[in-house]
Amino acid sequence: MRRVPVCLTAIAALGLALALGTNPLSADESKGRYRIVRMDGKQFEGNLTETADAYVIEVSKGINVTIRKNQVKEMTPLDGEAPAVEGAAAGDNRLSDEEIARILGSDENFAIVEELAESSGNAMSPSPVNEESIAQMTQLAGDKAETLETAHFLLVYTSSRQMAQELGARLESIYAWNVRLMNKLGLPAHRPDHKLEMFFFGTHAEFERYAAYDLGMSGTGGILGFYMPPTNRSAFFDMSTFPPYANALRYAEDKDVPLQRRREVRNKVMRMVAYQNLEVIQHEAAHHIHCNIGMFNRRQNSEDRWLTEGMAVQFEVPPTRFGASLGAINHERLRQLLQIWKPLLEADPPAMDFWRAFLWQGTMQYSGAHYSLGWAVVYYLRSKHEAGFAKYMLTVSQWEDDVHIDNTERQKLWEDSFGELNEKWIKDFAKFILGIQLRTDELPPDDLR
């Protein structure tokens, strides 16, 4: 990999974002009668149609229930061998206000935007487009590339327009949450100089070609999306074309495989795609936003990983009935923490050399294990040391891109903000984190078995 700061999300780290799903069906394109069991155990039966990120069941004449795809536990056809639920060809219509509200998760997000419009200076004002970038980005994306502008983002995409529109709506939600956090911490958020530039490719192969150009590496391995500080651009792709998922979806179309097994595989794959699309984009978009509204400088993405990655992980959570983004606990990262780091957290005495190295000496690696620990530290600080965290972040936000901050200065800032890093501090942190109840119904689908 090129030796430059880079923020990326890999399959091992379970990073992603946006329930892109499949494309919407019109109301008269019924797929037959189905029974759907939601994650909370509630069941619904009726004629089924599909939207971009949800299933709609007509439970009685004129009464519809909408169930998000990432909340589906089981799906059973009731009319014999009903056809597999698939999307229709993409339309070119823009999303209505109602559809955008659905994508953003709740009306609360609109309240956030209205609140921020008055309290955030110009941070919520639309950013201008860098006109020179449009030609370069469309050339890099290929002949099929189209563009879409939102208030703060420029999307160059080769997917369907519907997917790009939904991505744009989700990105604006994450942007608003980040500005809100900066307001809460008393940090001066500012409007980016230009709209934040992102690629969204319709296929994994297109994503790999661009990654080879921007990352300077042959093949992406398990990378599912990334933000590159040097180019100040992000890149993602339709997760359903990621080879492991695409292969599983082809398996689900094999007529030699029992019908029930094919349905099970397809339903699980689409739930995984929806969850990971959301998680990856929200994580990497958070990095992209942080480096452009004044939270971090771009150099910190390699020098303060526990903080920059721990902060980005705060925004990963896809919308559920318990909240989304910064407004919800990241139970997937909590699960990873309990599996990997519980012995470290329960160690008596605490491994102080590890903690000093982790927090002040830049030893955090780009791995799911370290991301979960970064999440835990940031979640604890903003929950239990809010004033100190605000003071810490204000100083960090003022560090210049071209200035290296040595370990001694990092340690002093920590101690000025949170007190001495001693055994009591670590035990208080461990008690708080281990006291959070893990909600298994908030975890993503497990695997393809």
C-alpha cells in the first residue's frame, strides 16, 4: 500500500454504509403473499412489494406495513413457489420528501437540520462545486459516469440514479450529525471549501480499478470502501456485486438447489448487503467530513488512530428503532470488544504499558479489533468526561496539517483533559464499558451459512 495516510474499511473490520438494496417496484407489481418475521419477533402476512431498502406488505385492504430489509429475520412465501424478490429497472425520478424522510430514518433528522441552520454559522450552508473536479472524476469513473449534487456532496456514480440519490440523502444525514456533535463540544464547525467528492460505482470491478489508481495497489483484498486524505475523495460500490455476495446470490438462483435453501441464502445475503452498505459508507463518510469541517486535520488520520477511527465508528450504526449514527450504541463494536478485549479490560493490575502505547504512541492498527477499542474509549470519554473531551477535541482540532505532535505533548493534553492515566482510571473505564448490555437483536447478520 502507498505510504500515505489513508482511511479505509475492510471486510475484516466490518465497516460500511447506506441501505442501497435493490430498486423500487411500483405498487401493482406484487410478488405474491409472504410472511415476514421482524427481528423483534413480530409477524406480518400479505401481498408483498419491494422498495429500495424495505419490503411493503399489504396486511389488509388499504393498510400497508413497511419493514426495513435490515430488520427482516425470516421471509416465507405463502403462495407456493413465489418468484424471488428482486428489483425492477432503476427509475430516474428524484426522491420525494417523504422518501427522503424514510431514508434518513426519522423526522428527527429534519429537526436537527433546522436546529443547526441557526446555530452552526455557515457549516450547514451549501458548498460550491469544484468545477475542475467534475471533468476529472467523470473521466476516472468511465463512460457510464453521471453526477449528482447535494448540499455538501458531489457524487460521481455508475450505479442507478436511485441508489445515488439515496446515498446522497444518507450522507447529508451523517453530515448533520457531525455538525451537531461539534456544536455540542463547542468546536467551530465550518463549511467545506467545496462539496465533498465521492465515487459510487455500480460494480466491484469498477471500484477495484479506481482503487488501483488512488491507493496505488493491485487488487483491493477485503477493502469495501475508503477515504483518501491526499486526494480528499472517497470511493464505494454497490455491495451486492462484492464477489462473495455476488457468488451467493448466483447460488440462490441455481434451480438445482432446494427452493427453501435458495430463499434463505438470498434473504441473508440481502440483509448483509443492506447492513454493510450502510455501515461502510457512514464510517468513511465520517472521516471525510471530519477532515473538512474542522474536527481533524488530514495528518491525524495516521497519527491519532484511536481517536480518528474511534470517532468515525461512532457514526456507523444503521437506522433501527433504537436510533442511528451518533444517537445509538454501536453493538457490533461492543460485541467485538467483548470477544477480543475483555481479558485486557478485566486485567488486575491493568496493562498500563499497553494503554500508554495505544493512546499516545500511535500503535493502533487498521483492524476490527483495534477499531472496537477505539470506539469504546471515545464512547466513554464523550459519555463520562464530556467537559474534558470538549477541551481535548478543541485543542486537537487546532493542530495544523504540517505539524507533528510528539508523544510527550499528547500525554500532557490527555492528563490536562482527563486526569492521570492510572489504574483507577482504567478500572473505571472498564467498569463502564463492561456494564453496557449487549443487544443481540441489534447485531448484523452473521455469515452465509
